[in-house]
Amino acid sequence: MEERRTFYQIQEQQTQRTIWLFIGLILFYFIGVGILYALIAGVIFSALLGIPIFSPWHFVIIFVISALLAIFQWENAKTSGAEFILEKLRAAPLDTSDLYHKKLGDIVEEVRIGAGCKKPIRICVIPANSVNTCAIIGADGVPIIAATEGALARFTREELQSAIAHELAHIMSGDALYITFACALGNIFQRLSDMLEIEEERPVFFNTWMQRPEGRQMELLGQTISGALALLSRLFTFTISRQREYLADANAVQITRNPEALARVIYKAHKSFSYLGDAGEIYSPLFIVPPESAGEIAEQGFLSKIFSTHPPVMERINRLMGMANKTVLKALSDIMEQNQQRENARIQISSVDEKPSREFSDDAPASDYANPDVGSLWEIRNSQGKWEGPFTIATLFTIPWFTGMATVRPAGSDEPALARSFPPILETFRASQKKNPAKGQCPVCGQNLADSHYEGVPIKQCQRCGGRLVPEAGIVRIIARREVKPSDYLLRKARRWKRENQINVQAVNRIKNAEKHHSKKTLHNCPLCGFGMIRRLFSYQYFVEVDDCKSCKQVWFDGDELEILQILIEDAGY
């Protein structure tokens, strides 16, 4: 292993590398400006200023313009480069109330102290289901370590320690500073590329103009320029040596004394879903594995070796397992064993329909709900798939497991649907909401909400109907994590729901019509602020209806809605 260098040696090396990078930046602009100058400006300057076409003054002008552009880009990278990178990655500070985030903060502090790093470290989390980590140096010189939600969910504590040690090795060796700066130099091209991207929502007159031949030509030109700028934004990352990853791996092992854990980290990050969008590809050198990797284990080709920002994954794993005198197959078998242990350790959760039934009466006064259709009769499907009833709407609301996600149908009908998709029941939910205070209480049944954690995310939960109030930022965390597993009945309910609501065209149209009919109304009031929440589909891929409070950034899930959403996404392979 390479002898550990002093801070002054690292600083001197980074200064030399930075000077060469700045010279390369001026040379890049000198060539680019020179070509444009020769084509356009040279003729104009010669005519206006009387400078001969082959005069050395042309080179002076080109050099001055190139130097000014390089200085501007250099200062932009120094002052706002790191923050722009974090913004593109949508990285956010730790949420200390989240159990997984708290664990990450503790691990970073442990590894920092163990490695002898005296600088405080800023910790961020990237809200993505991908598996990756990265290190960045801020404009104020403060190191930043960021991990994705997928990494927090899939790495064990030992593996997370190794991943953090790897990023800390980049920071302490000075690599992170140079890599951050090299990536930040491309930010200006990325900004220009973003400006040229076609917006989804455009004025009608603009869309009409784009249908014309000249409009299509301009769109093609804009896309070409945008692609060229995106390529330029990656140009400076080619100056980064791939060998830095081997050194960071070795230094991480010196810190943790656990090469096997780091080998598993690299394999998991490479094989798991690691895509972070265009930003991930542009800032690939910052990450422990390339975000654009598709999990291939085959040997890299000639072009891959030239343009890749990281060494081959299997070579890194081979070296790490060699430090432990073990084979790569041992690492793979350990990962398979871990996955099995995690699956066995998942806590089974049940549907609200599986709550023990109790006697309920049919004599609830209809006037309590102020609903003109309260006298109509309805049937409800129980956890065994059998129909119970008929009941009045008032009686439905006395059933312990009745929620908006329960499957009901008008008595004598053969068209079942979610309870809240029927206007009479929808109005009853709304009327009962007006009857009960909103703040701190369940918007469905009026019970006090209890503070709880679900998949490590702080939530508020109703113990009666199973409804949950979840922070918007917490949804991607819940989707990434695998602490709980559904019961067999909940699995059947989710897949039955998918057949009846996700795939069935009539059910989809019913949801759309209900949304259109109630576009200006709200079903529930927010338990935190008391204002009405907006009813919407979770996404156009998953037609689970949720209630969204834009003021508090909270989302209300009725009983079983969150679990059904998790099942649908997990079944899709994410």
C-alpha cells in the first residue's frame, strides 16, 4: 500500500493538478474561440480595426477572450459548483427523526473519528431508490458525504461503514476536492443544456409554430446543441485517473479492517438499480460505482476502458477479496445468505380487514351523517372474499375494518369498487369529517393519531382504521426499505385491487370521472393544519388514490393503501 502522505504533500499535489487543469481549460477555450473567431469575428475585426488577417494581434485577442471565459467558469465552479451538483442530485440534509438517517449520522461520525479526520463532515441523503454513495467538497471546504436511500436500505451496518470509509478516503487523500472541481467545471454547460431542453407545458401558439418545418428544424438544432453541451459537461471528468478508486479501496480497508464488506458494497451497488438520471451520468466520478452502470460483469471493451470513470468492478472485488484471502464466490454467497436472512427477518403486517370483527348495530341515526343517500343499502367484501350485508351507509361506518379502500357494491349489483369511488359514501366521509375536529385526529374515523415509525420513517397512525399520515419526503424511503412483509391476505387484496382498478379500463375511467367530479372538493382535512387535502392519484403508473396536503407536505393513506402501493412497486421489481 502507498505510504500515507502529510497534509502539506496532499495540498501541494492538488495545487499542481489544479494548475494543470486551469491551463487545460484555457487551452480548451483557446481552440474553441479560435475556430469561431476565424470563421466570424476575424473578418469583422480585420475590416473594422484594420488588423491584417494574419496579424499576431488576432492571437492576443483570442487568448484574452479565452482567459476571461476560463476565469469566469473557474470562479463559478469554486463558488457554486458543489451546491449545484447537490441540487441536481436533489440531495437533502439528514432527517434526524428518521431511524435510518440517524444511523447514517452515527456511522459517519464513528468512521470519521476512527480515521483521524478532524474536519466536521456534512451529511446528505439523495432521495433515490438506487444504491450508491459519493463524496463532494463544498465551496467553504467542508467535506460532504451523500448516500442514496437505496444504499441505506440495502447495506448492512458493516457495509455502510465500509462505503463511508471509502468516501472518507477520497476526502483525506485530496481526490474528492479535485474530482468535485473537475465535475463542477462542466456545470456551466449543464446549465445551458437545461435551458435548451423542451418544456413539457408550452403555450398553444408555440406548439402550433413547432408543427411547421422551421419549428421542427429549430427543435432539432436545440436538441443537437443540448446534446453537445451535455457532452462538454463531461469533458473535464476525463482528466480524472481511474486508479484513484483502487487507492481509496485500500485506504478504506485500513480504516475498517473489513475488505469483504467493501467488496459486497461494490457488488451490490453495481448489480442493484443504480441509475440517478442524467445528473448521475455527468457526475459519475463522484460515486463509488458509476450510476450509469447496468450491472454487467463482463470484461470492459476498448471504448469502455477509455471513457469509463471507474476501474472494472470485478477487478476491484478481486483485489479486496484477495486482501482477505478469499474468493469472489465467497462474497457472492455471503450476499445471497444476507438476502435470505433479511427476508426471514421481515415483520409480517396484516390488512385492516383482518382485524377481529365485533358486533355492530344497524340502528345508527342517519341524521348523524347529513347524507341524503344514507338510507341506501350496500354490501361489503370481508377478508375471506365473501360479501356481507346489506347495510346502510351509517352501519358501514361502524364496521371496525371499513375504510375508503374497502370493496363495496350497491345491494343487488355486480359492480364492486372502492368505497370512496361511490359519491354517496364519498359525501358521508366528507360530512363525518366536518363533524369531528381535524387537528391531531384521524380524518376518517376521528380517533386521535399516534406517533409511530413505519419502515424507519416517522409517521402518525390511526390505531382504529389503519390510516397513516406520511411526510412527502418519507414515501421514497418507505418504498426503498424492506422491514415489513405483507400477509397472504394483503398480497391477495393488492393483486385483486390491481386487477379491478389498475388494469380494468372501466375502473380507471370511474376513477378519472370521480376526480373530475370532485376536482374542486376535498375528502379529508389535514390532521396537522386543518386545511383541506387534495385528492389525487399517487402516479399515473400506480392508480392508488391519496390525499395530499401541500401546506404541510404530508400525504394521507387510508388503511391498506400504503401497503398496497408497496406491494405493487415491489412486484414491479424496484
